[in-house]
Amino acid sequence: MHTDELRQISHDNRPSVPSTLLPGLTILASLAFGQCAFVHLPADTIVGHRIGETLAVPIYITGHGGLGVISADIGLFFVPDTALVATDYCQVGGAAQGWMALANPQPGGLLIAMAGADTLRSDTLLVTFKVVIAESCTAWIHFNRCDLNEGTVPCSTSGGIVPITEPPLKPVTLSELSIRPNPTRHGAVLDYDLALPGRVSIAVLDARGQVVRMLVTELQMAGRHRFNWNRRDDRGTRLPAGVYFLTLDAPGAHEARKLILAE
């Protein structure tokens, strides 16, 4: 078998559907003869929990002893391509101790370039990269290239899966959404907790249900937030005394509170 044929076998072609991996399984392309390095991702241990979480993903290499590997160029892609967002974090493992590594995030994937003066060690951890979970789903990480020594070393690859198991949404409760003071003569301070990051909308409605002031409409991180309101509407006019309602819409939550503006 010629070198070009070995290269063709060693590269995973992008599938039209994520059918090359099933939960807990990997697909290993075998070569007809000769020694071959096996570069792979864990198939069932990359477990994510929630959108916005950063995951460290290891890449392992085995069967490389005696092959004299001094460089690796790795291309990865994600299925679906919007499920994960790659970062520029890249840390060499024990197998590549002393090597330099560079991660280049791409839309829907990642390129990693590695090289060193010494050949790979006997350790199996080649490199670790990081991705951010962007969607709640099961994501696949595939190799679309893995060139060892610029493609001269035979290499077989196997991808991994990321089951993203979102926990139940914890809604904002009345005890976590406070308006002080209430009633108020001047303005009010709004405090609230977000269980999850996402787009937040907070509005002040009059007694007829008409929006008189849009306080917040933006993406916010999870955690504690505060907003100071000066009793003015969207035109900058001081609102008259009366009964109003403050509404909050956030991931997994919708709350409404009565707000009384005094003379």
C-alpha cells in the first residue's frame, strides 16, 4: 500500500450525519499492515452539564513508539457545528513534554499545530484543548485530519461524543426578586438572581398593562444582579403616582411584582 493510500485511510471524512459514533463506542480504522499510531478522543467520558460551561478535552495517542514522531497537525470539527465553541487554550500532555502547541479556533471546529525537538514520549496524553458548550444536545467531535510528521507517519483516528445533560432549570422565585423600597416616592433598587446565563428582559408596566419603561434587555451571566431605577419612563418623564407592575423574563423564569409609586 502506498503512502498516499495510507494517508487517505488515516483521515476521517466529514459525514453527512453524525453516524460514525454511538454513545460509548468508537470506530477505529485499521490498516492492512505495518505499525500505526492511534490518535483518539475519549468516547464516553467527555460529559458536559450546562450551556456556558467550559470543558477540557484530552487527545490521546498510542502505538507511536519507534515511529519518531516530532510534529502533529490536528483538525477537529463539531457536529452539530453550533453545539461547541472552541477556545485558544491548548496544553501539551506528558507524551509531548517539551513541545510547543498552538490552538486556532475555527467556526465549528479547531486546528491544533504541535512540534518539538524530541520525539514523543511513552505517555499517552498528547494534548488537551477546551471548548464551551453552546447548545443543549449531544455533540460529536470528529477528526478531519491528523498529520504526524507532516503526514509521513501512518495514523488512525477516532472521535468522541459530548453528552450535554442540562440540569432542571431553577426559576427565579419571588424571594430572590426584590424591589426596595416599595412603595417608593423616588426610585427603586431591583435585586435578582439568575440560575442560568441568557437574555434578560425587565420592564415596568402601568395598570393597563402598557410598557412604560424597558429597564433591561440584554444577555447576562448567571448570579446576582442589581438595577437602579429613577422612576422615569422611556421618554425620561417622571411617572405619576399609582400602581405599576415590574416583569422579569429570564431563562427558565417569568416573574411579575406589584410596584406602588407614592406621591
